Amino acid sequence: MKIIETGFDGLLAMEPDIYNDSRGYFFESYNLQKFKEFGLNVNFVQDNQSFSSKHVLRGLHFQLKPHQQGKLVRAITGKVLDVVVDIRKNSPTFGKKFKYILDSKKNNFLYIPEGFAHGFLTLEDSIFFYKCTRLYHKDSDSGILWNDPDLGIDWEVKHPIVSEKDQRLQTFQEFLNNIE
């Protein structure tokens, strides 16, 4: 497995070693020992999976303290534009965004540590999978508006399909006003 640093503390892109033959392919989608070798001591407690049609945008989501989640995400089928925003107040990359294409043909994935708002846009019909370090906690569910002009995220699609809930999320400035 190749682990790639992103310039954001703890945010890691990963490319598995894929073994192909006439029957198909095999790869490790998670290996605790390799994570520990890279300084990641995480304990995943919940797996989530969603299907989204092409051009569906979900996010930017996060859970409030003390229920923040780290996530290991990948596209099982299809291709997605994965986007994170660092919302860790004392981080040198606070307020900065990172974009990464997750492609089921490459079987690549992204580890997103606690303290990031996360969203994704499906570039094709896609099944999206993520492992979480904490259980979902409804009262801690929060997010930032996907098209907030202060963040200026280029989602690469002019009119994505966005849920009503995600269209009503707070702006980044509102988040800043409420941050501890």
C-alpha cells in the first residue's frame, strides 16, 4: 500500500497494491498494522455505504466535539470527487480545502482525520463506502454549506443534486462565529 501525505496533518491518500490475474483482482482495503506503521492509531467502529446517482453532492458534513469522526473513504463502484475542509481551529491549514478523485478502477482511498468537514460529488453513478472511528451521533450532526463563497470550492459540476438538508447548512462564517 502506498500512503501519500497531502500537506494537511493526518489527511492521507492511499493507493493499494492490486493483484490482477485472469480471475479478477485482489487488494487489501484496510490493514491495521500498516496504519500503525504510518502513525495512525485508529479504531473503526462503524461502516457506512451509500449509492448516489451521477452528480449527487453530499456534504459538507461533520460531527461536533466530542463525537468527531475520522473516516476511511473510497468508491466501491464509480468515481467521486471527494472534498474536505480543515475545521481544526489551531491547525495551520484551518479553513483550507483539499480535493481528491476516488475511483473504483484505481481502488484508491482517503483517510480523513477528526476535525474535517467532508463532502463528495459523484462523477458517475457510485457506491461510496466509509469506515468511521466513532458512531453516528444525531445531536452532534453538523455541516457547512457546500457552495459557500468564502470556501470557493469548485465542484466541477454546475448544477449538482443536493438534498434540502444540505442546502440549509450553515455558512463557513456562521461556523466560525459558533466555534469554541
